[in-house]
Amino acid sequence: MAVQPEGTPCWADAMFSDVEGAKKFYGEVLGWTFGESSSEYGNYTQAYVDGKAVAAVVPPMPGQEGQSQWCLYFASPDAAATAAKIRDNGGEVLMEPMQVGEFGTMCLAREPSGAVFGVWQAGSHEGFEVTATPGAYCWAEVFTREPGKADGFLSAVFPYRMKEIEDESVDFRMFDVGDNTVLGRMRMTDDFPPEVPSYVNVYFTVDDCDAAVARAAKLGGVLRFGPMSSPFGRFAALSDPQGANFSVIDITTTEGEMPKTKDV
């Protein structure tokens, strides 16, 4: 895939204290295979589906052991300029833009309501080599208790157009880049324990949601929600054995009509 337009999710990785355990879990649940770990880059290990890069796993940095979570990266033509926008709009830069060899430049940040995300300025590594096929990234949503803060920040930092679902029972917005809807934002309800901070939930595609949930449960994963059918596909929210949250979705099994939306 080519370099993605600014603001488009382009890569995902996660830190795991037990990298081999993570490789076994995701290998069986999502069908991933793994490349050689790169000692030059902190034993960063890419995951593949049919030979195409879809994500990566890495050991934690010192002091971050036991804090497994998926990090979604948004494409930027200039990571330093994006970092400046993050600061100017109330966000926090957790890791200053850092060049990663010839691969590109990365930055880590936290938006004002608390969700952590990454920025990626592509070099030779352009990001996901495939999406929306079994085992690959498909979709992501920012879960937040302060949607006003998140919406204002995201639309100021990235060139998004916003629309929302016309349903008073749910507070859900979508962010478009050009003609493509690239990200969702869900207001966290009281169903979420108060200690759970805002976060970005990453969806990986599967060919059978229920079978993927069964595989995850057998390997020590925890089902958080679903499986549930929707107009977008049949999906479920999970935590892996090391506590990282993610979702799986079968985009071929849909039910119901697409919700109506309006521009914001």
C-alpha cells in the first residue's frame, strides 16, 4: 500500500512483557506469522498475513513492564509539525519525533481526554501492507468520557471532516479523510469501570467472529463484549492474556440497515 493521506490510521503495534506469549496468542487467533526481531530497534518484531506486514509486537521499554496496550499510528507528512499541532491543541507529546533508521519518523502522544496514539511519517516503511482482510487491521475507535475534548483535538490536529450518527441513544462520531471514513469516536458509558482510561480500540478482521472469540478464550483471552451483529459486521471486544484490548470483526456478516449520519 502507498503512503496514506494525513490522519489515516497507518500502523499498529503493542508492547508485551511476554513477547513469545503474544506471538502464540495472536498467531493462533488471527493467523499471524512473525519476522525476525530487530535487536537494533528494541527487538521490534513485525507480524504478517500471507507475507504482508499487518502489525508489530515489541518488549516494553524500561519502567513500562506489564502495561500492554495496542497503539494506533496516524499518517503524517511531517511528524514534527504534527507534534507542534498536538501541543497547540491541548495534547501531550509523550515521545518527541524520532527517526527510526530509514523506515520513517515516529512520535507518541496523548490527546486531551487521555487516549494515547502514535504519529508516523513514512520512510521506507509505509505502514500496513494490507487492510480489511482476515488477520489485518480494519477499523479503530477512540473511546472517551470527554468526547468534546477528543473531537475538538482530533479535528484540529488532522484534516478531518466530522459526522455523527443520528441516534439519541448513542454518542458516536466518525472522522473522514477525503471520501473515506477512517476513525470512530465512542462516548464511554457507565458500563466501563471508572479506572479504565480513554483509549483507542483497534479492530482486526477475521473470517468468523465466533470462531475467533472461541480461539481467544481457549488461549486465555477475555471476552468483554459480543459477539454482536451490526450493519458493519459481526464483532466482539476482547482482552488478550496480557491485558491489551482489541476487537475482532467479520465484515462479511452484516445485519440491519446502515445508520443515518449528519455532518457536524
